[in-house]
Amino acid sequence: MKILRHYCIGKKRIAKFLEKYKVPYSKLYDDDDEYVFDLEEGTEIYQIFKRKFPLQIELHREKIYSKEDLEQAEWLSVRSFTEKIIVDELDDKTVEQSCYYRGILWTSGYRHLKQIGKIQAEKMLKWGNRHFFCGFDWGCQNFLFCSERTRKLLEGQWNGLEFIEAVQRKSGKNIPDIYQMVFKTELPIQAFETGKGSKEIQCELCGKKMIYIPDCGIYTSLKIKKEYLKDYKDVYNTGQILTYNRHLQDGFGVHIVSKEFYRFCEERKMNRGLIYEPIEVV
């Protein structure tokens, strides 16, 4: 496992450093001096960077896991980084949620999302031959979708996994070959071990309990008590109880699968487009 620190810095002398040490970078915009780059924590170049630019703070950190790390894990979170399902919004026919923040220009924040209807999509998806899973085009990772071919491979293999067809927003008809994967078994808040950065908090809006966890390695900061993970053939979800900001941050949930799910998909070369991260069981 390694930790990448992501930077976006607007200083011309940063460019000299990046070029001298051959650090790959891009510009935020073609005509400005905002440099976007990653540095691996613990490397010699990272140490030199910290000495030369001690006041520069990363945008965020990301834990990167090797195949060996994933194969050794008993339980893992899973989500899609392939974003293909075009959904304009989640309206009140699809979800119930609590608004805790309203800002300018129609910006709002929501928590405690609960799905009550089928996902309404704007556009159909064309699956490639090696394409089995995908998510929303605007990055919401609380939802996971698959093709008809994938549904046939997975259905009946895993306890608590159901498939719901997505529908076209205008006609309300089912969209062929697009299924939402629903992880029906929701872990209670008592299943989570807190401490060392994570803590149980209360939503200031309604008093519901939530779990606050650090923003680096959100998924691997989760610690789940082993008595709540009963069988490798089970799949779970955390519910929308997780947050990495105690005030102005939406809640989110995580899908949880066992090593058997990971191996099943890996053996059939289905893991393309999925992100797995180990979860600590205590």
C-alpha cells in the first residue's frame, strides 16, 4: 500500500522543481500557472519537496493498494470509477433525504438519503465486451450498476444482492441492459468500531447518529466488528451514515463484499472499472 498526495499549486518555481525531478504534472487550465501533480509519501522526491516548500498543503491524500493487498483482505469496500449512467438529479420520486444546508445559486447539501423508487436515467449505456459495472456520470459512488450479462453471473451467488432495472426519465419504461445493484443488508451503527480519528456524532439537523471518519482513506478508515460480518457469501451496505466533515458535508454509504466476491469477479476478469479497498475487521 502507498499513499499519494495530490497537489494543485499556482507558483512558477513549482514548475522548475517538477521538471528538475521529472515529476509528471498537468495544468489546471492551458493558459495559467496552476500545476496539478501527485507525490508518493515517503519517497526521496517527496522529502525534498517538503523541505523546499514546507507550507504547501495537499488537496487530499489517496491510499493505493496492490493486488496482493486486496487478495489478503477478508472484507473490502467496492465502488465504481467508471461513470456512465447519465442522471440529471435524484428527485423526490426516487429518494428521500434531509436538506441540512442551502447556499447561494441553488446549491444545497443533503443527508440521510433513502431510495424509494427506481433510478431514472437520461441516457442508455452501451456496454463494451470487457465492461461489467459502472456508476453515475456525476461521481455519486453510493450507487452501482451492471449489465444484463453481469446480472446473470452474479444473481443467486450472493446473499442480500438484488437487481433493479433503471428506467427512462421521460417514458418511465425500463432501460434494457442496465440494472442497479442493491445491497439489501444494512449494518447497524453498533457494527462500527470508532476511535483513532473516527467517532460517533449526531446530525445537528435531526439528531440521527452518524460516523465521522478522516478524509484520507475514507473506506479503509472503517472498522467493523467481526460478529456483524457473518458469511463470505453475504454482501452489506453501511447505510447513509458516514461523513468526513461534521458540519457542511453530505452523508454517504459504502458497499461491502468479501474476498470471495473479489475472487469471483477477478477470475472472470470482471473487476475492470471497480475500486476495492480493504476494511479492517475487529
